[in-house]
Amino acid sequence: MVTVMELYQLLPRTNCKLCGEATCMAFAVGLLSRKKNISECTPLLEENFKKQKEILESLLLPTKGAEETGMIVHPELCTGCGNCVVACPVDVANDPHGAGIGRAPTNDKVIFKVVEGKVVASNIKECRRFGKNRVLCYACIDPCPVGAIEFV
Ligand code: SF4
Ligand code: SF4
Ligand code: SF4
């Protein structure tokens, strides 16, 4: 589970306020709650922070690319139960050799996977909430026992 302190340690820690927050610690809190995006800390774009930026992106990976749908996945809450993986209609569609026989979905559009005990979202443009003809699908939200998935 990533913590505010871990995120904070990877920031420039100059309290320059360019991100709109008064301190780097406040920005770290914003990152953890998904109210802030890594790109808002412009000093992180400098070459000498390249490595820290990559680590931050990997720590926050579960929501990478999810902005288009408003999806927020809270890895700190996720228990890796896998309910959302098999509840998402995109994950289980056309998958006779995976979800169709009770295994992890294998189709190439899979949105949710559990990696090292935490859910990771990818292929986010396949989500039914994405795009002009979007549908207000709740199939992944309702079965999550800990409220780790939300849409804003
Ligand atoms: S822009 Fe980055 S370095 Fe500056 S206060 Fe915000 S988090 Fe800290
Ligand atoms: S909203 Fe529906 S389509 Fe989108 S990830 Fe959740 S279950 Fe899948
Ligand atoms: S249903 Fe919730 S707790 Fe279970 S894997 Fe999905 S996000 Fe994590």
C-alpha cells in the first residue's frame, strides 16, 4: 500500500507552489486521493527528477489513463479479491478460454487485472463509460467490498 510519505519523498520537496498547493506534502496528499496529477508538478519534468517521476507513475499506475472515464481506483483500499475483474462486462466478453471457464479473463481488451495483490486498470478506452455513446455502467463498483473503485 503506497503512503503519503512515500509519495512525498519522491517529490522535489522545495514547496515551490507551482502545482497550486502550498507544500509538497499537500501535493502528495492530493496525489494519493487522485485529486492531483503528477504532471501538475512541473519541476518533476526536469531531467534530474526523471527517475523519481517514473517511480511515482509506477506507484500510481492503477489510475494511469483512467482520466477519460473519471475512474479512480484506490490501491490502498483494494484487497485484490478479483470481484471487479470478473464483473466487468468488457473483461468477460468473448473469452471462452478464460472467464468463460472460470479463469482470469484473457481477451485483449481486459480492463481490470490483479497484479501483486492489487487491481490495475488498463485498456481504459474499452470501458463502457468512455466516449460519446457511453453507458453509466456500475458493474465494477457494486461488487467491490471495500469501495476501491469510483467514478467522478
Ligand atoms: S510543484 Fe512540485 S515541487 Fe513545487 S510545491 Fe508542488 S509538489 Fe512541490
Ligand atoms: S464501468 Fe463497466 S465497463 Fe467500465 S470498467 Fe467498470 S464494469 Fe467495466
Ligand atoms: S473488487 Fe475492489 S477489492 Fe476486489 S480487486 Fe476489485 S478493486 Fe480490488
